[in-house]
Amino acid sequence: MHKVALFATCLTDTLYPATARATVRLLERLGCTVDFPLDQTCCGQLHFNTGYRAHAADLAVRFASVFSGHDAVVVPSGSCAGMVRHVQPDLGATPPPTYELSEFLVDVLGVTDVGAYFPHRVTYHPTCHSLRMLGVGAKPLALLREVRGLELVELPQAESCCGFGGTFALKNADTSTAMLADKMRCVLDTGAEVLTAGDNSCLMHIGGGLSRLRTGVRPVHLAEILASTEEEPWAPATR
């Protein structure tokens, strides 16, 4: 039995708690014991990317302390998992083994069929950090292909950034908006009902644009799709 800790991330904890709940349901269904340390805060990514290295270092050391003693930390975010694994050690922290969700399922648990059921037409956006920093590759796609009822359609120009990039979307709004328009066009070209990804930040950015255009395409985190079953099907969260 794997004993793991869930790092929910700031964005998920604040705006998308359904993703955190889905991650716990999924891991427990696969035989894991899941702990949720209540003292967890930010991993320091926002501070580090904005130039506040000392503040980021304090948060990195705190993260390592809060999650010490766990065999592994599972994160429903390639962005935050990348920060913990590849940046925090350079800030003087020694975090425990930390995995993005799809990595943990495929590489640690050794599964691709998680018993999910999701009868929708879905396209997948590989987020920049999961793709370029963590190198998760086709792991999310392997998981999605095993979901019963799911029709997976390829996203054109999938590896292009959606334009979010945290504060990039604020500091470079015009460029970000242009990148978002390109990404939305690709999503709409698939005819998908659902857009999924491993990061709620990108789903928030793309989903916000799709919502403003009243396209009807729903952004749904990968964890929520994989946690869905016939007995407990996915339903839009009330946040």
C-alpha cells in the first residue's frame, strides 16, 4: 500500500477544490492511503517567478518540513510539481519525492486503466511545465485512452502554450490574449465537449476564454475525469 500526501496547490485549494477531492477519491480507489497536511501553503512558484527569491526559499523550506515523513507527494499540477522537484532544491530545500498525478499513476502505481467512466468527447492540452519541465509525455493520454465511454480527439498544435504563464498573462496581456485565441481555435476545431489538462491554471485561462465566447466547451481537470465512474459520475462542480 502506498502512503502519500496530497499537495492541493493554492489555485486548486482556493478555486477548484473538486479537483483535490477527485484526486483523493482516485488514489484511494487504487489502494493508496492519502494524507492532507493542513499546514501546507504555497510552493513558492509565484514568488520565485516574480523575482522574490528569498520569499520563495522560505516557502520551499516550509514545504519540505510540512511534507517530511511521507513516502511521496502527489500534485494535481505539473506547474507546482515542477517547482518542487526542479527549483526548490536550488533554494536550499530537500522536498520528499514529488510527482504530478499522471506520473504517479503510470510510473509509481504502474496503471493506465484506473476504472474510470466518462462518456464525453474530450481533447487534451499538454501544459508547458508538464511537457517541458517534467517530461510527462504521453502518460495523460495513456490514461485517457483507457477511460470507458471517452472519445479522445487530438488537439491541433497541442504543444503550443495557451498564453497563461502566471503573471505573464497580466504583464503581457496583448500577447497572452493572442496566444489564447490561437489555442481556443484549435480546441474548437476538435469539436470536443470537454477540454482537459493537468493544470487548473491553464484550464482557467482557456476555459475563461471559451466561456466568454459561449462555446459550451467545459474545462475539466484530468483528475476529475479519472475519478469519474458509472456509480459516481462527474458532474459540474458548484464552487
